[in-house]
Amino acid sequence: MSRAHEPEGAVRIERILHAPPDRVFRAFLDPDLMRQWITPDDLDLDRLTVDARVDGRIEVWHSRQGVSTGKFEGRFVRIDPPRELVYRWAFVGTEPEKGEYFDTLVRIRLRAWGDGQTQITVVHERLAALRAGAPHVHARLVPGWENCLSKLERAVREVSRAGASPSNSPRRVRPPSENRA
């Protein structure tokens, strides 16, 4: 079950995942797990770096059919396992020197739900400049998140069946409403 809507300047997606919050949370910080879900199906993951600490960097380079589409980069603002993760998330096109740089904020909240499940809420905000400057990227936000969350769901389920091996499990995270970056 998934719900998505777009309030002014933000996208909000909620979903129930079949894995406990600690496992979902880890998938947002562990590069081996992130590789399983961080890239929408219409892109290829070229490179991923993660420094999983407050003020640590995350960078994800993508391409489509061998041609770079730019990267996403960010900094972790808040890491509160297994409840909340907040990071700045910039869309960097292939020509950032020409203004292809759009700084946004992602808030991920996790809450135990039922028997060993997690309710994840993703709030992706500060989107006005992205909407104006790269409407084609903005239009892909909800479908991109939905696709990545589906991949995360599959990876988390596989990890649950395999006994929660750290190298195979994706996690979910929460957005903190009280922290503004």
C-alpha cells in the first residue's frame, strides 16, 4: 500500500514495508544495500559514495544508455536510528556551471507497524527551484520515489527471508519535521 501526494513545494509518499524499522533504516546508509534500490529503473547506477554520519556526503552518479545524466549529491543533516533520517539532496545536471544544481531536502520517518513491518514516510521538499529550472526532473519525482521504494521493498523482503544479512538488506527512513536544514 502506498500513498503519494504533493503539497505546495513538497512531495509526500507513505508506504508499509515488510521489514522492521532497523533493517529499513540501515538500507538508507549502507552502500551495498543502497545499490539495490537507489536508482530508478530508467537509469543506470554508475557510482555511489556514502559517508554515513551527520554532515557526511552522499553522491549517486547516473547514466542512461551509457550517457551521463548527472548526479545527486547531498549531506546528512540528521541521523536518528531507526526513526528518522534527513538529508539535503541536490540534483546536479551534466552542466552545473550553467545552473543545473537544485538543492532540496529529504525527510524520512520510520515507525514500527504491525508485526515486524515499518511505515515509511518520505517527504521531499524545497522543490520550487527544481520545478522551475528542471521541470522534466520534477515530473519524475513521485514516479522515481515510487519505483525506488518498490525496489527497496523487494530487497528488504529478500533480506527478511535470508535472515537479515547486512550486505543484502535495504532500509526505510523518516523525515524529521522539527529539523530544518
